[in-house]
Amino acid sequence: VEYLPEVTAFEGELEADEGVHVVVGPNGAGKTTLLHTIAGVVGARVTGIVKVLGADPFKEPWVKRFIALARQEPRTFEGYYTVEQALRLYAALRDEDPASIREVVEMLGLEPYYRDRRIKVWALSFGTKRKLEVAKLLMSRGAKVYLLDELIGLDQPTVRVVVDYLRARAEEGACVMVVTHDPRHLQLLGGRVIVLVGGKILRIVESQSE
């Protein structure tokens, strides 16, 4: 994956099946690029083969219906949407059951913002925007691949809710990939650890007991 000629952001071969995969590494290691490549949204030149559920997300957009991505920078719902409008729009775009919205809102403690239609998404704090971003994962009941770029900005109760949900989905057969810098999140998530350095895979630890 190249953002500029001869400047490679990620290079390597990786296979990820069902279960939890935790991506770690220093800043600039290519962690976010890896997730965005899998999701088919990376803004760079991609060479090689990218397959998700047997399809290329860059050439076969139907597969994106089965990929849920929560970005590190919560920009998805920027604009003059209310929290309710943003979540209903996301549910409609992904053909998800809008009945799940209230459940997710309660799980993440977003009720005050959901009820108050005077509050726009752009005016929310960073932490609340992050909750709104991870709400996309919790609402994506039809997804087979869950991609979460960091748990930063979330309070501990919310981290626990998100981790428990993702681990449950992994146990049901989904592929879950989470980027983190926090050793505590490694312990909470468990699973396989992928170590990136300089845009390349340095090591894959199949079990955290290793």
C-alpha cells in the first residue's frame, strides 16, 4: 500500500480467520492502513491481492455489507445530524434493523444525546463521538468482519461493553481485528497478536500465552 511513490505504508502477507486478532506496533507502523485496506477504504495505491470473504473490497463493493469499521478519528457522522439521525442513517445504509438502535444507545450510555434533538454530532466531545463511532460495530449485526481502530477516548465501562460484544461475535464465527497501544486491552481481548513495525509484519503470536 503506497500513499506516495516509493513510500510504502504497509507491505506483507496476512491471513485472518474467525476469532480475535489484535494489531500492535509503534506509531506509523501501518496499523490503520492495514484495517482500511481490509475495509476497502484506504486512500492509497494498493497492489497485490486483498480478499475478504473471497471478494476484493475494492472491486466488489457488495462485500462491504459484511465489514464493519470503526475509525480512530470519528468523522463518519460529522455534520448537522443529530445522534438519532446519524444512527438511523447508518442502519438504513447497511440495511440493519433500526430496532437495534435503542439497545445500542443504552449499552453505550448515549441516551441523553439521543433524546435531545438540539444536540448535533459536530458539537459532541471526542469521547462521545468515539462512542458514536463504535456504535456502528454494535449495530452491524449482519457483519462477518469487525475492524476497530483503537479503544482510545472510551471510558472503562464502554471498553468492557465493546470488548465483550466483539469477543461474543468472534465466538460466533466472525473475524475481529482491533488496533491498540494499551497492554490492558490486549489482556481483555485475548486472541492472536499481530506485531507491525515500519509497515511490515514483524511477528505473529498465535496465543498470548507464548
